[in-house]
Amino acid sequence: MRAGWSLAEAAAAIRERRVSSEELTRACLDRIEQIDPHVNAFIRVRAQAAIAEARAADQALASGQAIGLLHGVPIAYKDMFHRAGEVSTFGSHPRNHLGASDTATVLTRLAGAGAISLGTLNMAEFASNPTGHNIHRGDCRNPWNTDYVTGGSSSGSAAAVAARLVYGSLGSDTGGSIRLPAAFCGVTGLKPTQTRVSRFGVLPLAPSFDVVGPLARTAHDCALLLSVIAGADPNDPGCSARAVPDYASALGRGIRGLRIGVPEESFFAAIAADVAACIDEAVRVLAQLGAAIARIPVARMSSANALQTVMQRTEASMLHAERLRSQYGDFDPHVRDILEAGLAIPATLYAEAMTQRGAFLSTFLRSTLSRVQILATPTVGIGAPTRADTAYNSPARAGILKNIAAYTRPFSYLGLPSLSVPCGFDARGLPVGLQLIGAPFDELNLLRAGDAYQSVTTWHRDTPRIGDARSIS
């Protein structure tokens, strides 16, 4: 199996007929059977449907039919996107599973681009937990060391890509749910600008922040996926009508002269020394590639973190208030605590957080993103914690959760696009992520920087050894 290929490489191999879609799909299914019991990334595998889709893709290619960007490439998605005629679990108690009558726009667009859907991926219940714990489906486990968390809530989306079970996946990000697991699992994850991608047919968590985005091996792969899923949607009036660039075509041109800002030391709180070393080295590489690096003062963003937390918890609690009253015992306790805390937030505090958002963004754009085009930070300031230390009854849990999303939530509050790319390993051999943040709708420059970085580094190609799988062919 060409498990080591990126999504772009797999798509090119199919297009050039060096391999068939059915061959790749069957190989992925074999690998899922072998590896997934160790990582628990999948909730449901669509084996027969996927093989049928792959055969159809091969027949279309053989007959000279037009093919899309993702023609014949096996992917999967977080189990919170509706697909007509199929059941979505939302990572929740069986009482809350939903048979969908509509299909999410992003899934329709993936199918239109020729992608093969292998199935649905594990997630935190109702997308509400940043670790990957799940009492209903079983914890998703980090492919690099299954004693450690994947990050959440798009836990399976990152683990499946890291374990080389699929070539790309979709997740959602409200306060870090794409970027956190991307960092902990050593893959590339993009949170687009909030209104860049349709949310029709997608389970909401906190509508003020929810966004759908890709996880894959490389920035190039994320560019291809974003090109397919982005753009106006009549079924989602909140989705931007702004034209969608050809993201992939802008890659490979280098980043000479691109202005990248690194916050001064006062910005960083609770960052581990080994994580800081990885970030410093990544910034050095970007400078070698010709980027203009500047140390700039940036407010610590603790206020934005707190305000985002207020809004996210309030909106999530509102959406699940009736379930909390009638199905209290059905909830994963990790999630129940978060939702209960939201019910206690005064309406005046929520209104204050919502009101300050526009002014906070204007100030950040004026004071920071007027000086540089990209801001570089850690994705997470600490290495992946163990599943035991973040278990519900662990005394260490509260302190860890406080730090996990400290560098992601602020930029969710501001609605800005953010890209996490793997940039090394911590002292325990677990992946570290570099976060690149840009101005609204400037995903192109983020992907350009990520692609340039990955053109001279190999962190994104490193592969975990899982179970009996000792090599990737």
C-alpha cells in the first residue's frame, strides 16, 4: 500500500493511472482493519460503499470522463456531518443518534470532486471536549503512543491521518478542535476563516465560532481540500460569497519577503521548554527560506481566551439544555461538566463577550496584522498529556485543560484563519505543532508558508509505529 503518499501524491498517481482507486481503497480498508483497533479512530467504516465508489471512479477515468481534484482518493470525516440515509452518532449516547434526510454541503462537494468516503471518525461527544476521551465510543488514542491523548474534538480526524488510514479528513473547529489534534498527532490542520466554508448539515456546537476544515499530511493537501469545500452555499446564508482562490496554484513559489511576526516573550505563558525549542527552530527555518521575521509585542490574549470560553460554553449549553434536563445520565461526564458550567453564565457576561468581539478584532488587526502578514505561535504550549492524567477523576485534569487551548481559543474568538503544521517532537517523542495565524480570508498565505516549510523539513512525513505495523510502503 502507498500509505506514505500525501493526498496530492495519491491523486496524481490515480490520475496518471499508476494505481487504481480500488487498489488504494482496498489497501486503506486493510490497514484500517489492522491498525484501527489500536487507535480507535473510526466509528463506522463504509467498506462496501467505498469499494463501489472507487470502482465507479476508475470506470469514469477509463472512459475519459472529467475528474475532480480528489478523484478516487480515500478520505473520511468526523461523525457530525449529515449524510442522507445514514446515521450520525455525534460521538454521543445511542439515544441521540440521528438518521439524516439531507447531506452536508461539504460532503456533497467532496463527492463532486471524486473523493471516496471510507466512513465516519471518532470525536468528543457533541464536539465538546479537547482531549479525545469518549465513554460512548471509547477514547481515540494517539498513534504515536496510545497512552496519550489525540486532542479533540476532531480526535479521529487527526488520528486516522496520522496512522495513515486515510489521505485526508474533515473536522470542525470551535476553539481549537482541528488544530489541537493536528498538533498532538503530527498532521497538518487548517481552521479557515469562520464563514469560508458552509456549515449546512453540520452539528453546531457554538455557532459564533464553528467552522469546518481539513486535516491531512501536508499544507498542499489542505489547500486541495479547502479548494473543494470552500465557497458560497445557498443552504447556509452565513457562508461568505467571496470568491474561492485556487489555493494549490499559489504554492511552491517560496515565501521570500513574507512578513512573519513572532510574539515577544511576554506573550507566552506555560510553554514547555521542549515545545519552545521546536517553535524557535521552525521560525529559524522560515527565516532561512526568506521570510522577514520580526519580534513584535502582542497582548497575551488571555482576555480573548476568557471571552471565547464564555461565548462557547453559553451557546453549547443553550443547544443542549433540554438534553441536560431530560437525559442527564447519558452525557459523557467530561462534556456534562462543560455544558453545566455554561448554564451558570449570566446573560450579561455573554452579551459583554459578544459585544467586545468586533472591537477586539479591529485592535488586533491594527496593532498586529498591520505589521506582519502572519503571526507564528505554538499550537499548544505543552506536549500531549496522557489519557490517565486527563481522565475525568484525575486531579491533574483541570490544570491541563486550562493550558491546552490557550493558543487556539483567542484566534477562534477573532474568527481568524489558523494553520497547524508539525514542527518536531517533544522530549517524549510526541509531535509538536507550529500555529500560523493570518488576516481574515488569507488562508492562501498560511498555506503558502506551511508548504514552504514542509518543502525543507520532514516532520510531516514521519510515521508512527502502531501495533504490528513497523513500516510504511
